[in-house]
Amino acid sequence: MRYIEQQTVVKRMNGRLIANAIFKYIFLAATLLALLALVILLYRIVTQGAGYLSIDFLTNFASRFPDQAGIKAALVGSLWLMTVVAPTSIILGVGSAIYLEEYAKQNHITSFIRMNISNLAGVPSVVFGLLGLTIFVRAMALGNSILAAGFTMSLLILPVIIVASQEAIRAVPGELRDASYGMGATKWQTILKIILPAAIPGILTGSILALSRAIGETAPLIVIGVPVIIQFLPEGVLDTFTALPMQIYDWSSRPQQEFQAVAAAGIIVLMAVLLFMNSIAVIIRNKFDKRY
């Protein structure tokens, strides 16, 4: 057996260590650059919008005067929108993932469907807005209502939830399934009592990220004709509404400097809603992490 020369080994190891150090600092610089951009953005938003945050800002309707402008209608409208988007997208998304992973035969058709679902996750949101305009607004005659917007946003985030749920279900150990079947459980009982509880942390992570995208999207709402300003609160899912992204978009597009600060205050409210949603998801995920 021929031994490798020690000098060759040292030379190669030194080269690898140098390359490792270079890439380490490149990745560190990229991370710090992203964090710096985030800190600058948050600092600018907070310093601009903090002065306009008040009870009146949360309880007033929109106004053409910056000091009287409020976000009440948009905030309530976004909450109404999430009451449609969340159950629709999560039920359909998780149900589709269960069928594809547990019931569908593993063949070329199933692989084709999975590939197209993954591709749909990267389609621009304005395309889903056009689809919602064609189907829900015009064909189903729902108009620019909460229901039409909710269904449109559900289509937008559905591929993300399906893919995340598939990965979470696939990650459940096979031993749990085998043990359940060994105890005489049916397939549905195994899915309901074993697979879903074990997959809930992963499903929730994907779902909350998808819902965070839905609550912050503007393009689909513009396409289906959601107004930017209304002076009333919706009372049902068939009522006209406005949402936080639409209100922020309207304020930020106005030339007055004061409205830029009002838009920043609206962004702070939107981030607070997102943090609240994420907190609920983390609490539920941690609860199931302790069990499985």
C-alpha cells in the first residue's frame, strides 16, 4: 500500500481550511448585511410612525386629513378577511396533503400533481388576483366582497400550505404508523390520532407563514377591485371592505409628507397583527412538540 506524502496532505488541508474560513466570513457578512437592512427598515418605520400611534388612530376611519386619519375600517376588514382565508386554506391544504401522502397511489400522475403544486407556490400574486377576478368576482357574482377576496387569497397561499403539510406528514416516523396499525386502528384513526398530532408543528409553521403572506398582499386585492377607503364596517362576508395593505398603499402613494408617517404607523399595526398570529402558532406548536 502506497502512503500519501505528508506534505501533500498538509497542503490540501491548508487549502480546505482557508476555503472554509473564506466562505464562513462570506456567509457571516451576508447575514449581517440582511440584519442591518432589517434594523434600518424597522428604525425608519418606528421613528416615522410612532408619533401617529394612538387610540384615535385605531378607532377612526380614513380621512383626507393626516391628523384625523385612522385605520379602523382596514383593521376590521383584515380580521374579517382572515376569518375566511384561514379555515378555507388550512382545511383544503391539509386535506389535500393527507390525500396525496396517505391515500393517493404513488405513480406518474401523483408526481405530476405534486410538481405543479410546487410550481404554483412561485406564481406571482397578481396572477391569482386575475383568477379571483374571473371566477369569484365575475362568474360567481360575489363582487369585491370579503368572501371573494378570501377565496382569492386562499388560492394564493394554498400551494404553500400543501407543500409544508406534505413535508410535515412525511416526517412522521413510520414506526408510529406501524404501531397504530398493529393495535388494530384503521387508516383514518391512524391519521387522526397519530399522524396529524405529530405533524401539527410543521403544518402550523407553514400555515402561519402562508397566512402572514396573505394578510400583507396588495396586488390581488387591487385586481379584484377592493376599495382603499370606506367609512363603514363590514357586517358579513358578502359586504365590501378594505384591508391594511390597501390602506397603507393609499397613504404611501399620497404626496403629503404627513401621510408617509401615517403609512408607517399602519405598517406598525400590521406588524403587530403578524406578531400576534405568530405567537399563537408558536404556543400551539410548542404544546404539541412536548407530546411528540
